[in-house]
Amino acid sequence: MGWAIALHGGAGVPLSLPPERREPREAALRHCLQVGVEALKAQRTPLDVVELVVRELENNPNFNAGRGSVLTTKGSVEMEACIMDSTKSCGAVSGLSTVMNAISLARLVMEKTPHIYLAFDGAEAFAKEQGVETVDTSNFITSENIERLKQAKEANRVQLDYTQPIQTDPTKEKPTADGDSQIGTVGCVAVDGKGNSAAATSTGGLVNKMVGRIGDTPLVGAGTYANSYCAVSATGQGESIIRATVARDVAALMEYKGLSLKEAAAYVVEECTPKGTCGLVAVSATGEVTMPFNTAGMFRACATEDGYSEIAIWPPSTQN
């Protein structure tokens, strides 16, 4: 048994990604992994570690969370996040437009309220009450995401973040939640040498999503979950992840079927969600780590106390 950490920057990366899009994200993964490892070595709690790492990812405009959040059909930002530890303490938020770090507000919901989930005006009011950092909503809007929204509107579809430029399909009359690549979150899971674990996930959602749409990220048991067996953060097509209760099912297979973390996570990703819709990172109470996905690729990184580390995007057989 020893500490372990894993993080993701979204699933569904196309098999071909230009260096100018790939390299900044790889550098960010490397930096965030190092931040998490140093925090674990300094005996910070897993809850502290996952919040710290996800804050770093939220502050990086290259990912679909915080500063890089994608835009709704009205051009607005609606961020959401969830945090949970192995005691099943948890907090979640949705519909944020001015809070600099959604994941930290989710932790405050967990620790400072009798509730688990706050959203929209109520969540924004709670943020002001708690004195968390807020900024003008324009801080979260990047030129890249303005262009993504323009493309999605032209094609009359709901689009997921890493989707490449798309052509209008005149046969489609209604937007669909099926993009040709999947993304939606950043996340981190960590476990210490005593078996205490935590998971944190944050997202801007879908490009051109309806105002008020809520995805898997803030839903306990769907995009985020932790208990005495494991901690899980999922990424991909939110509706598919919600239907499959992805994060909870990994823990349930370990608890009720006696599967290992890797067996449970592989089963959920390969058998319970449609191909091309899901990826996750997970750690077990015994220090196992796994990062399966059924999309073309997933920005991911992990490290364990015994010295193993990995930073990757595509399956091992296709890594550039």
C-alpha cells in the first residue's frame, strides 16, 4: 500500500492532434501531476491534493473547465464541479459564471452547508457569502471557445470540446449530444498510504449546450465518486455517463463482486457505456491506479509511491 494519484484533462482526443494543441496540454498535465505528487509527499490529505490539482487545471485555459470553459448556446459560461472523499463527504455546484475555481466552492458546500449540491443563483450567492474569488464572466471566455460555439451553431449541433472543425449537415434538423469526439471535464483522484482517498471533477460542459443543462460531473455516482474502496473521476459524454452511473458502478463492482480496481473500471468503460463516450481515472484504497477509456484518446497522467509515472494521450500502441 502506498499513495497514488491520477488526473485527466478530458477524453475523446482525436488520433491526430496538431503540436500546438497537444504540447501545451501535455506540459500542463506534467505540471499538475508534479503539484499533486509534491502535495502527497508533504502529507497533505487526498482531499487537499485533488482540490489543489483541479484548481491548477481550472486555471489553465487549454482545458474545458474554469478559464477554458466552453460556451452555452447563448454564449454564456455555466461551470460545474464536484468533490468527494472516502468518508462519502461530498459537495457539488452547477451554473457558475463568476467563480474563479468551481472545485473550491464545491468543497465549501461540503464543509460549510448542510447540503450537497448548490446551483446557479444560489451557488453564486453562497460564493459571495464565503468570500471566494470571483471575476467577470469574460475571464472564462477564450477566442478558441468563441470559434467552437460558432462552428457548433453553424452545424446546428451540440459539440464536445476536442471536436475538430465541422461541416454543416443539412440532414440534421435538431442538435444532438453525439459529437465525433468526446470531452467535458478535468479531474483528479488521489489516495494516501493509509487508504484515504478523494476525487474531484470540474467542467464547462458541452459546446452549444442548452442554458441550464447539467452534466455528469457534479452528479455524485455519475462523474464523481469516492468511498472506502476507491475514488473515481469520469470524463466524456455526460448523458452516457449519467445513464451508466459510471463512477459508482466501479466502486460497486469492487464491493459486491470482489473485482480489482482495474477489472471494475475496465468493465464499466467497455461494457456499460457506448464506445467513444467515456473515460475515467481511479485509485483504490490499496494504491492501485487505472485510467481506461473507450474514446480515441484521453489526456491523462498518474504516479505512484513506488516510482511509476505516466503521461499519455492515446492508447500505448498509438502514442506518438
